[in-house]
Amino acid sequence: MAEEIWKGEFDWGYANVPGGAMTITLHPQVIGRGHRMLMLERVIRHFAGHEGVVFDTLGNVARAWKSENPWPQ
């Protein structure tokens, strides 16, 4: 179920929010099982299959946004 939700959220954002960012919280006690790791791999492949998609830290995303949207002087 999470796989379909994440793919659906991504697909909507990709189509409707150019330059947007998507975050996924992965708790180690939940995601660290074999079948869930395979699901995460499928989700990552889905995301990566779209032109212009990059994987980065939220810190880097925030810094890039801040540099592109400076406070008015």
C-alpha cells in the first residue's frame, strides 16, 4: 500500500509542482525487512525513471531553495 501511495504522490507532484521536493520518512524498525527494502527499491526506480529527478538531502534542497529565493533587501 505504501508503494502505491508514494508513487501516486510522486506522479501528481511531478506533473503539477515543477521543481518540487518529495520527502519520505523511513523508520529503521519498519523499513529494514527484506520485502520492504524491495518495495523501496521499486519506488526509487519509479522516481529515477523520470527526467530531471535528483536525490538529495533536505539540507541541500533547503540551501538551493534559499539561494534561489533570497529575502528582499
